[in-house]
Amino acid sequence: MTNCLELVIELSCCKFIKKYFLPREWDNNRESLLSLLEFTNTGLKGLVVDLKGKPVGGATVGVMRAGSGEWAGKNVTATERGEFWKLLLPGSYTVQAWVNSCMFSGRVRLEVGRLTVKNIVVRKKFNCIK
């Protein structure tokens, strides 16, 4: 499966905490948990479309840190409607999308602040049989 973010948060050393302790644990961890929720609105989202503007489902989207040549985590796969999203820290990135080996996009350089929206256009490779 792709595009999943699995997260385990352990707030106490007790495995099965009594329910009357929950308000205390919430008070102790409120700011951290709210900051985590705010972070979910940081990163990149958009659509992968072809030259006619039609969504391209199943496209692979890769994000690379600008200047370093390192991939920013794992690639994500666009939904059937061409939608993709990726959590990223603020900074400069290069984004590219591809489908099989027949369609690809150019590299797009962008600055990610809070939430950046970017549509990526893929086109067929020259001499592609598929």
C-alpha cells in the first residue's frame, strides 16, 4: 500500500490507562498533539494530468531535495483521479511524475511553505510503443 502514514503515539508508560487519567494525559500533551495536527497541512498536493488536462491515475510522483540530489522520502502514487499529496518540510524541492516507462513530466522546481498546490503535466515519450 502507498500514500499511508502510520503513526503510533505513546503518551504514558501504562498500556491500559484508566479512563479517569485521560484528561490529565490530554492536558500534559495538548500542545504537542495540536502541533502534530497543524503539521498535516504542510507539504505538497496536486494533480497529475496529461497534455489535454485529463487526470492520469496511478502515476508515480517523486520529490527530490533541491541541490542535494537526495529523494525526499518514498515516492507516492496518484489516485485514480490523478490526485497526490506528500508531507514535506518547508524548503526547495524538485518534483517529477511518471507512468510506466511511457509517460513522464519535466522536473518542476518549487518552494514549499505551508501547503503548496502544484499540478504536474505528463506527456508521452518519443518512440514509446505502449
